[in-house]
Amino acid sequence: MTHILVVEDTEDNRRILRDLLTHAGFTLTEAGDGERGVALALSEKPDLILMDMQLPIVDGYDAARRIKADPAMAKTPIVAVTSYALSGDEEKARAAGCDAYVAKPFSPRQLLATVKELLARETPAGPAKGIDRG
Amino acid sequence: MRTRLRGGLFGKYVGTFVGFAVFVLLVNGVLEMAFTYRETTAAVVKAESEKAEAAAARIAQQIAEIERQIAWTTRASAGVEQRRNDYMLLLQQVPAIDELMQIDGNGKELLRVSRFTVEAIAGTDYAQDPRFLQALARQVWIGPVYFRNEVDPYISIAMAHSGQYAGVTVAEVDLRFLRDLVAPFAIGDQGYAYVLGAKGRLLAGSDLLKAPRGSDLGGLPQVVEVTADVADQPAGDRSALAAFGRDLGDRSVLAAAVAVPRTDWLVFVEQPLAEAFKPFYVLLLRIGGLILLCIALAVLAGVLLARRMVVPIRALAAGVGKFGAGEFGHRIEVRTGDEIEALADEFNRMAAQLDQSYARLEQTVEERTRQLAERGRQLQIANEHKSQFFANMSHELRTPLNAVLGYAELLVDGLYGEMPQKAVDVLERVQANGRHLLGLINDVLDLSKIEAGQLALVLDAYSMRGVVEQVVASTESLARAKGLALTTQIADDLPIGHGDERRLTQVFLNIVGNAIKFTERGSVDIRVGASSDAFEVAVRDTGPGIAPEDRQRIFDEFQQVDNSNTRQKGGTGLGLAIARRLVEMHGGVIRLESEVGIGSAFTIVLPVRATGPGAPGAAGVAS
């Protein structure tokens, strides 16, 4: 089963993502702040990470940089989710190592589409861990 | 900025001095010259007259003497031999007598004794000769002058004999002795004296006359004048007559003449004016020299005085000029010890006061500027706080809104179980209102960022065609839903633009979106062209149009033509304000032409290369 890490400090947003993604058949790990998000990413080695940029303790940009610094995680897609839908945010997120960018408020349907697309792109490159587990 | 003066004080002073001095000197000189001229003339005439009278007297005396000598030979009665001896003696004693002749009572020549010729009794009859007749009639007769050899003047003196032997003795007198008589009476170095006989013939003259005896001087102007005056003189009046005339060398002369008694001769004493008026000419020179000297002195005095007056005044003028130019530190240096110095001191005091006032003023201005800068800084900080607040607030607003929209979509998608159609409809309304709220929040955030100067353009190359096509793609479904024709006309050879593509898309999306939103029927037409350095995008609609009084206002924040309309049409009222600011930040302008009932046309003129973020409001909206 494909494993996704959600790093998000707002409970409602976490719940929406959880409901959306589990309904779509993914397994989920959740973190409420950047530091825990980095730790879970490095220990659990998820197939994809949804990362809010405004996070307590360590912000999303820093967390993304740290995760991508680990060679084992360098290829794992990170989707930046931010409510600062302004010019410059997307560039900043990509510079931090994020692979995709979704502005809040996001449409769950669109987010799911983005996630699926990224995973599909990823599958030929490496072994489908999710399938192993699922 | 100095006035060009017509005449300086300097020239005026010097001119006044010189003019005054020259005037006084001229008047004095002219008067003195006039008097001196008269006096000199009178003195010369007097001297000449005295000489002429003396000379005339000498001549008369000499002739009288000769008469007396002749008379001696006529007194005693004597025979011919005795008389011959007497005549011989007379010739010896009186060198002027050249010849003596005795005529008897019948007019017959008895005896002739000559200094030059051997005497011979010719027995010539002189009975009718004037010498015989006049002598008998008058006792003594002096005949008219006659010339021998054309140049030697002679006169005959005929004297009747006394006693029993009637007869006449005639003496021929050589008048050459006259020269020695008149010559001493010449005056000065160049003056001369001469004697004229009848008709102006020269009898004798001093050497300087430079004329041979017998010359006819009757034509000289002084001779003409004196001759006429003598004729007018009453009988017995022998006073001297004066006349200006010219000498044989054509020099001007002043002459005095006196008639010689018992003759028709005139004695002239003349002097060239050059000599006679020498004292006058010397005076003339002296006066001229004096005038020149005085002019020089007057000029000098004028210059000195003018210096004293003008130099300080110029220093004043220059100093005041410097004050005028703002050099209040300058001090006028005038040490004349008079009113000018006092004036200069006043000016200096004034400058010092101005200096102080300016210093105070500058200090005040500086202080106010500092206060203003401080106020500006505080305002800036407050503004930054405001926009930070807006940014934070929009984040805070968006987070719950995100959840609302997310849950609504999950509900609509049936994630939490099948929903009745009625509930789905309501959920869709929740979503629509949520998105509207989101648009408001985004606009407020954008505007506050722009106003705080925190919105930076991301400048990069872009395709204007791409931007417009994207805008059309986003809006054509809306146009189609309203039954409007959305047409585009894009020039082929558009240059590559340089600017913030996302923001420009936002601008055109707003303008085109508005056009579609406010137009009920007809069309929305987009035309894109370019000049050498600017794009021109015109968005023309067939909407209701905008009244002239609203055309400027709609670009202001939270302004729509009609608030009820706003609610009807949706939108924040911030879109055009943001669009205008964004275009201005690119160095462009938005122009609006509109006619109520016909439609509106927004024209965006945008530099191909954005000129960078301009200050808000620097560019304008032209209606």
C-alpha cells in the first residue's frame, strides 16, 4: 500500500487529507510540526510527503531541505501546500526541494490528482514499495 | 543681475569738474583777451603815432632849416659874382641842395650853380615857371616832389629875393636825407618808418621796408585808408591816423601815419602784427596753456574725488549684490568716515541679521524635516504593521476557509456517504460563497502588499500573445454562458515582453472578466498591437458604459459604479485598483474611453520592457 506522510499543523486540514487519502486507498502517517515531520520522513521513508509550509518549530521549507538532504529520500516527491498564494512562494518551495506546489485553499479533487500523477511518475523509477506492502 | 548703467558716477563727477573749470577759464580768458587786444592795439597805435609825429616834426624842421639857409642867400643885395660865391658856400654847407639858380625879376635865369655840372648861363626864360610865379606870389614856395633817374626824389624850394633886386632863388633839394630822418623812428625789431609823397610814391623808408625809393605804395590798404582819412581831416588837424593793413611781404601790419606840415607827404610808422601783438599772442598762449593745465587739474581732481565717492559706492553695490546672491557672510569694507561708511555699516548689520534669520530658518527647516522624516518612518512602520497584519489575517482567514471548502467538496464527492440532491445544491452554494470570500481576502492582501511596497514584480521574458490567449481560455466559457462574442485580434510580430507574466495575466483577466461581467449582450473584443517600445492592449465591450464622473473613481479602491450593481455582479471592487497599480508598476498606463449606453474601452499601454516598479500614482489613468 502506498504510504504518504502528511505534515500539517491544523487538525481540520489533517482530517480532510486523511479522509481524502485513506478513501483513495493510501496509508497515512501524520505529523503536526516540522521537526516531527522530518523525523517521521527519515524513519518511515514514505512514498510521498504533503508538506504545509507554515509549521511550528521547523517550517516547511527547512523541513523539506532536511528531508531531501538524506540520500535515501532524495527521490521522494514532496508536495508543498501553502496558503501564501503569492508570486515567489512557488519558487521558494521548489528551491527548498519540493516537487509540486498546491495553494490553499486546495480543492481535494485537484490535490488527489496531483498526488496520483506524482506517484505514477515515480513508479517506473524505483520499486513500488506500496505494492509490496499493499 | 546687475543693471547696465547708462553713465557712471565716475564720468559724471569728472565731467562736472572739467566742465565747470573750463567754463570759468574760458569766460575769464575771453574777457582778458578782448581787453588785452584792445589795450595792445591802443598801445601800439600810441607808440607808432608818437614816432610818426616826431618824424614828421623832424622833417618839417629839416625843411625849415634848409629854407633858413636859402633865405640867407636872398637877403643881402649882391652882384652876380657875390651871389655865386654865396651859392657855392650854400652848396658846401647844405649837402641836400644840389643846385641853385637865380632868376631875375623878369623871369630870366641869371645864375646857376650845380654840385654836379659846370654852370652856364643859359638865359632860359622862367617867366611862366611855377617856381618863379609862386615864389613871387608867396615869398617862399615848396614845389611838388619830382624824381630824377626815376628813383631820386627832389623838391624845388623857390624864394623871392628881398631888397632892391627883385628875383627868385630856386634850390633843388635832394630828398634822400629823409631816410636818415625817418629811419630812427622805426619801432621794434621788425617795424619800419617811411615817407610817402603824393600818389603814394615812396620818398624814403627804413631798410626793413624793402622797397626802392619811388615805389608806388598807393595800393597798400593802410595807405588807401589813411589817405582817405587825411582828406577828411579838418584843416590844421595833424593828429595821427591808425589803420590795419598789409606790408609788401603780405604780412598783417598795424600802421600810424602823420601828415608832414607844409607838404602833402605822409610819414608812416608800421609794425607787423606778429611783433606788435607778440605780448597778446603770448597771453593767448598763456591762457590756452592755463586752460589745458586747469582741465588736467580738474580731471585729476574729478578722478580723485570720484574715486573717493565712487569706489566706496561700487564697493557698496558689489557688497549688496553679494548679499542678494545669498553671501551673508560678506562684509562691505568702506572706510571713508562719512555717510557712505555709515550706509555700508547699515548694510553689514542688515546682512548679519539676515544671516542669523537664515540660520534660524534653516535650523527650523532641518528640525521640521527631521520630524517629518521621523513621522514618515513611523507611518512606514505603521503601514508595514498594517500589511503584516493583513498578511497574517488572510492566512488566519484562509486556514478555516480551507477547511470549510475542503469539507464541502468531500461531502459533495460523497466521501461521507451519499448526499441527497438538495444537500449537494446547498453545499455547492457554500463552496461558491467560500470562493468569493477567498477572492476578497486575496485582493485585500494584494492591495495591502502593493501599498506597503512589499509586492515585488518577478520580471522575466513573456509572450504577450501567450498571456492574452491564457486570459481568453479562462474567460471564454463565461462569455459563452452569457451568449457574448469574445473576439481577439493579435498582431503577428509582437516583440518578446519583459515583465511579471503572472501579474499581467491577473490584470488582463480582471479587465476582460469585468467586460464580460458587465455586458449583457453584444461582444467583447480584444485587440493587441505594439509600437517599437510598447504593447497596446484594447478591451472593448458593448456594455452599459461608464459616466464621465465615474471614470476616474472606478480605479480607486472599493469603488464600483453602483454598489447594488456590485452585489449583483460580484467582485470586490478592488480588481481595477490592483490592475492599475500593477500596470503602473510596469511603467504603463490604463486609458478609459466610454460612452454611456454604447460601451467602454480600456486600453492598456505597457512598455515592452517594464521600466521597473514605479511609485504608485506616478503614472496615471487617462480618461
